[in-house]
Amino acid sequence: QVQCVVPVFILLHTPASSSSAAGSSPLKSLFQYIDDHQDQFIQRLAEWVAVQSESSDPAKWIEVEKMLNITAQRIREMGGSVELADVGTQQLSSGAVVPVPPVLLAEFPGDPKKATLCIYGHVDVQPAKKEDGWATNPYNLTEISGNLYGRGATDNKGPVLAWLHAVEVYQAIDITQYFFADVDYIVISDSVWASRNPALTYGARGSSYFFVEVDGPVDDFHSGVYGGSIHEPMTDLIALLASLVDHTGKILIPGVTDDVVPLTDSERKTYQNISFDLEDMKKVVGVKHFLQDTKVKVLMARWRHPSLSIHGIQGAFSEPGIKTVIPGRVIGKFSIRHVPSMNPPDVERKVQEHLKQVFNGLRSPNRMKVTSAIGAKPWVGKLCDNQYVAGGKAIKNVFGMEPELIREGSTVPILQDFQEVTGKSVMMLPIGGHDDGEHSKNEKISRYNFIEGTKLFAAYIYELSQV
Amino acid sequence: QVQCVVPVFILLHTPASSSSAAGSSPLKSLFQYIDDHQDQFIQRLAEWVAVQSESSDPAKWIEVEKMLNITAQRIREMGGSVELADVGTQQLSSGAVVPVPPVLLAEFPGDPKKATLCIYGHVDVQPAKKEDGWATNPYNLTEISGNLYGRGATDNKGPVLAWLHAVEVYQAIDITQYFFADVDYIVISDSVWASRNPALTYGARGSSYFFVEVDGPVDDFHSGVYGGSIHEPMTDLIALLASLVDHTGKILIPGVTDDVVPLTDSERKTYQNISFDLEDMKKVVGVKHFLQDTKVKVLMARWRHPSLSIHGIQGAFSEPGIKTVIPGRVIGKFSIRHVPSMNPPDVERKVQEHLKQVFNGLRSPNRMKVTSAIGAKPWVGKLCDNQYVAGGKAIKNVFGMEPELIREGSTVPILQDFQEVTGKSVMMLPIGGHDDGEHSKNEKISRYNFIEGTKLFAAYIYELSQV
């Protein structure tokens, strides 16, 4: 299927600690610079948001490449080197083989003896149309009451740009002793806080996306003419989708949850310490109650338990009004979020077997085909590592409070691969607010989070340089 | 909801039988005229098809009115009088109250002492877009291998125009003794043959269209962030839709099929006499087998048993590709075809009760709303009436064979109302082929059916004048 994340990697050496005069922190002047330049930073975000770099539609990959080129150009202007690495081709469901947008690899020059931070992000975005219910044009960054609305504002153009701005600040106030080195730390800001308080993110769920296609009649037919005489693909598909998850949120596919790691008392305590307000969250989401009835249970359902969501059906009648059609070919779409220690290929096999068994029970002459995409592993970071300490200090400095230690319910496919391949510590340092609406209509980042987040990145770089 | 049929009524007096010389039939010259003018008739159909008179979308009602005006203008040119009768306003789901397109009432002048035929049809059409998979532009009538492809070609602009052409022929060869009278017969050509053989249609199923809306979260949300913690409207909706019909086509809503009239032996025989070829039909539809295994059972399933079809879901992700969204508000759409003696309001009440009970079992904090539209009664005509005899003779004359006595699986809402209100005989005299694809992509009528159908109408008018 279609690649969903077009990665951007930036290698950044932490500045020489000697550049700060007599042990005094340079952060005050760094922060002042950020405050003074916030309008300029937001103007650049507006330029980035204006590029419709939707990666789920191959027809828009030209926009994705344009966005990569803009990012590359900005890094080069800042003195970094950039490679746009070819990652081969992909076969679309139409059968066409097309080149996948490249991966952006960038480095800022420096001393190989100093610790090096690898920043990971992405500049492609989810699809967005005004008709989805956006209050503003999704590709025209619009500030309303301190919030910056636009597709990619928080996921993930805003945070990527905040990292570049943090580097720019070091350059601007001439603390520019950057040095090459092997990677020591990997940091990613492709997530959001869990509450109104700043957080370090040490876990994320994996994901597999499934397409279950039911195909039978050669065409769409009139339900009056044929209704009652043919096995309708929609009837089959609804039965298949109804077999996946029950009304308590329990996944009904046999064996899928077998490998979920048991909860320990110490893990349970981390959830109790989080300032997540259940009543507040009910208002944000607009629901009278969640599937679970306590804060700890809701957080665990979002972060450390698997879930299954049904996203929609392609090929059926989806517009307003009335159409009495029997669709001839329909594709149901759902996804499963994996948690440690579920194994995506194993889950995908169990889904295949389950759907095959349910479909056999329908005795339908239609054809069923199940395919899957993404297949990203879940991730849990090492809380004891230096960079979590540095991240905690930076949060304390900028926001005056301890970080919340949180996980992310959504998926950053690279996290676990990174940790396994490099053997290095991976951390997520989010700056987006819990109500930013990433992947939804009216996506935004607040001016406060965008600017204070830039300060957090600058402070974090500084703390790493002190290790 | 939205009105789906914009009716056209034409009152036509049968010609004075004295106009045929010495008892000899004038049909030969009528038919010759039709053959000589077929390209002109088809050109006029192309002009009608070009008007995108989709009635299910209120934004296109201006096109519906344009089509009504074209029809009215043509009837006036032919010497008929036309009234475009206001039928009030309708409230859309948006809350807006808009005027509904008018009903076209036309009369051709004549002698009140002669029998009068009421022809009913419609000139609005189902939605159609090239992207639905049409091989041709649906609004550009295109002839390929003797078939005329275009939206409305067979449903119902082609047949309405064939009626006007049949009248035109009488006028052209000066058999123009038309007279006013009260309606004696009502004829409708808004259906298709059941096989390759011409037919008289004496029954049609009714229909109720249902919208089941599940609305909860204020917005669409990211399935990673919230998956597992909220009652997803899609999960609720899939469970609701899965409770409606089983894989054998059996409707699971309690009590809905209680009132279906039992089958008699004589009725069973009419199905056995139909030349419907099950193997041929499997190829047309593209299925390996039907829900039933014999011709008689398949025909009964389509004509005299109720059916339930699920048409699609509005508000969920329906495009190609991947989107990991939890839709906040989704609307499932399905319809039930009624047969004698089911009562639509009674069925609608049972559907409401059933869905309410299933939804209560889901213990969801979401809101469910069930609404229904159409609510058309099923219809069965009186086979012993004069006009069925006249129709049979006309078919024998034009096609050289006995008519098949068939029913229609789809719905012409006016049929039963007509029969009840007027107390007169109603008959359907189809000219469309069984593979015309009305309501689907690549809708067409064949040149043969369009031209021979015009002859059939002329012959039928003649036979009625002989009664």
C-alpha cells in the first residue's frame, strides 16, 4: 500500500560547553532571541503548511517532494549538508510501480568528539479538505485566539521547524561550535502532551492497517432489481467488520492479545502521577463517558493496551442523500494498535485467519481479500538514559515543573527500529498540546507551545552538552 | 429527506377508431414513420440526457427544473397544455427549507367521450459521475454497438420521450382526433424487461430508505490517540448494520416479514412461464450463484419477497489510501423493499424499535437517530383489465410473441397510490432491456428497444382505441 511517513533525519552536534561564559547558562539570551523572533518563526510555519504534502495519495507525492526540497534548502542555508536518499519504488493497488518520495538526511558540521543528537521528524501530512469540516482553509495557517490552525501545524511540520529554529538560535547568538560525531541520542517530536503539562514520552503503540475487500458482482446494481437474490458484498463486509471488536472495545480476533505484557505495580504508579483530567478530557472529546471509568484505566487503554478502530468503507455510497445501489466491490478499512510485546506479522496472520474463517461461514460466492500495510512495532524507551535526564531538566527550566512521563497511543513507525538498529537511546520530546487534533480537521498548534517549545529544544540541546 | 422522483403526468386521449380506413390498421404507416425518424428521436434523447437533472441533491434541483421546462416546452409545441404544479417545500437535513421541484401535468386536447390514457413517468435521474466507473460521460449520450449509454437513457427519459414520439407519430400522419376525457387507464414505462422478451409488468415492490446516524465525539479523532478508550461511532454503527440481515438474505428485524402474502399455486405458475435464464443472469451480474438455487425462487426473491440492502456509510473514510481516523459522526444507509401486504409505516416502526433495542445493548454514550424516507407501498395490478389485453396485443403485433407477465423488484412510488386514489387500472409497459443498468454506472437503452418501444406505444394506443 501507500507509504505514510516521509522521514526527515537531522544530525546535530551539541554545542561546546566551553562556549558558555564562566559556567553561566546561555539560555537567557537564547530564549530572548526566540521571543523576539516568534512572528518570523510563525511566518515560516505558514509557508510550510501551505504545501499540500499529503503522502497517502501518490498523486500528491509531487507536493511531498516540494516540501522535502524546501526543508533541504532551509537546512543548507543554515550550513547543513543534505542528502535526499532514494528509497526505491512501490507498487500501488492499481498495479502501477512508482518511485517513493526520498528520505531527507541532513547533518550540521562539528567536532566528532562531541555527543551527537539525531532528530527525527516528518514533513508529509495527513489528507485534509475544507469539506471535512475544517473551520479554516487547512493549508492556510490561521491564528485564532493564540492557536495556529493548519494541516501539519502540530503533526509534524511545526515541531520539525521548531528544531531548526532552535539550531538557528544557537547560530544567531554565535554559540556555534557544532561538531560531527556518531549518533548518541535520538530525539523525536512527533507526538503531543497528555494534559496541559509538558511531558517526556517513553512509549508508543505500533500499528497495522488492514484492507478487507469483498468483490463479487461485476458492477454496482439496483437494490430494487437484485435485492434479495444476490449475496451483497456490503452484507458480507458488515458481517466481517462486526466480528472484529465488541462494544466494550475488546478485540475479538482469537489470540491477538495473548502477548500483551502484564502490568507491574511500578508501571501502574506512573499512570497515577499524571495530571490527566478525565472530566476535562470528556469535554475535549465530547463524550459522556469513556470505555473505562477511571483515569488510570483510560490512560492504560490509550497507551499500553491494543485497540482496533474501523475507519471506513471505500466503494459504497458515502455521499449525502439517497442512492439505492448495491455496491459491487467494497473495501473495509481498520487498524490495530500494537503494544509490547505484540508482533505485527503475527497479528496480521491472526487477522487473516480470523477473517477467512468468518467469511467461510457466510457461504458467499464473492471473493474476499485481506491486505495489510504499515506493520509498525510498538516501542518503549529507556527512562534511565541521560537524555531523559536532560529532557527533564530542560522542561524544569522552561516550564518550571517536573515532566510527566507519558506514552503515546499513536504510532511512530521508526521508533522501535531505531532503538533496535542503533542500540542508542530514543526519546520523544513533544511540544504539541493534547487538544491539537493531529490527523483530524482543524489541526493546530498554539503560539505558546510553538515558541516555548523552541526554547525547550534549545534548553535540551544545552543540557545534553553539559552531560 | 430528499424527494427522489419528480413526476410527469400526460393525459392522452386514444384516437378516434374511425380514423383508420375501413377497419385496416394504420400501424404499418405509423411504424414506417418511426423507423424513418429514429436518428431524430435519438438526437432528442441525447439533448434530454445532457441535462444533469439529479433530484437527490437539492443543489441540482435547478437542473431538474430546467429538464421539466424542456419537457413542458416540447409538449406545448405538440399542442398539449402544461401545468407545472407547485408541491410545496421540503426541509433538508441541514435545516434549510427549500421549494421542491414542481410536478408536470400535461393534457392533449380531445373529445371527452373517448377513453383517456394517463401516462406517468419522470425526467429526473439518479446521481452519476464519470469517476463511478462509467465507460462514457454519463451526460453525453453515446451509441456503442447499438446501445445508447447515458444517465436517464432507460430510467426514465428514454421511455418518456418514446411516449411523446408515439403521440408525435399520430399527429404527423394526421390521425389526430384526440379528445379530453376522464382518465380510464394509467400506464407507466419506468421499468425494464425481465429477459430478452417483451413483458407486461403487473407488480412492483415498495421501499423505505433508512438513515441510522451515530453521533458522539465532537470531532473526528486520531485512532492512535483515542483508540481503545472511546465508544467509536463506527463500531456502534457496524454492530447496528450487522443486526439487520443475515448471510442468507433473511431480514432479522422482528416482525417485518409477518404480513407477506402467502404464495398460491396459480401465482407460482406465472414464474415458471418466464424465459428468465439463470445461467445467463449469473453472467450479467457476475456472480457464481444467487442466494436461491432455482429460477422460480430467484424471481420470487426479486419480485414477491422483501429484501434489505445496505448502501453505504456517510461520514467515515471512503477514499482510496490510508487514514487513521475515528469518525465522530457516521450515517449508515439501508433500504427495505416491501411486498404485498407489508405496510411501510408499520415496517418503519419495527425498524426503529429493533435498532433502538440493539443500540441499548451496546451501552454506548453516543447518540443514535433513525430516520426514514420514501415510504412507498408495494403494488399489484389487475391482470384481467382491458389495458393488459391491449398491451398483450400490441406486443404480439410489434414483437410477434406473447408478453411475459412479470413484476418489478424496484419501486415506483406512485403505482399503488394511483390505483387506490383513482380506482382505475394501472399497468407498466416497459421498453428497457433487462441489462440496461438503471441506477448504476453505464446506464443505457438499446437503439432497438428505444425505436421498437416507440412502435409498441403507438400500437398500444391503437389497441386501446379499439376497445
